[in-house]
Amino acid sequence: MANIKNLQMWKDICADARISISKSMLGLKTTAIYNPTQSIIDVHTYEYTPQDGERLRRILSAHKENLAEVIGDFHPKKVTDGNYLIEVIISRDRQFIGLLLQQYIRMSYEPVTEVQFFEGEDAKVINKMFQ
């Protein structure tokens, strides 16, 4: 599991009023909480092939009204040293998810989408994609 403070989306996480950040003694551990449900947020990073990365980009660019239709039964396959990397934060109750898709360009991962947050049913629909 990745460290939340090392994510490229860290500033967006800190700026979101739905999320509270707390540090443990000595500041060695940082915990994020989804305020509406008081659920702890976990952090994941996954790498994908160019094909799955492009499909993820199209999904994240689609209108939120028809997410389930756009996603369908798509489940990207995780790879090692993938061309795309996605940062995922998700509350343990699955009511909140945040995503930032990045592509490996010029020797580093650079964002190709804006940071996106989903709540409620939309969060559950997005989460199914990563299971």
C-alpha cells in the first residue's frame, strides 16, 4: 500500500473538505478519514498496459451520469512496469473514491486526467472495476 503523502494527488486530498487528515505521534503515520461516514481511507497504486490505460482515460472522461454503462464489465489487469499508473484512494465503507490517472512520459509518470472524486453509488460502480 502506498503512502498517502507521496501521491501526486496529495494537495487535492488535503484541499477537499470531505477529508480530514490526522498524524500519529511523531508524525510517522498519516491517516485520512472520509468525514460523512468517518471511514478510514486506504491508498493504492496500480499499473496498467497502454490498452487498459486508454480505456481508463475514456471512462474517466465520460459523463458521470452513465458511468455503469461506460464501464460495463471492464476490469483492467494490473501489470508490473505499466505505461499507465492510477492513484486510488478509497474509504473502507466504499462510499468515497478518488482517482488520478497518469501516463509514463519523458521518464516519469505525468497526470493525464484531473483528480476525480466519486461518492455513494458512483464510488461503488468505480470500485467494482478494480476488484
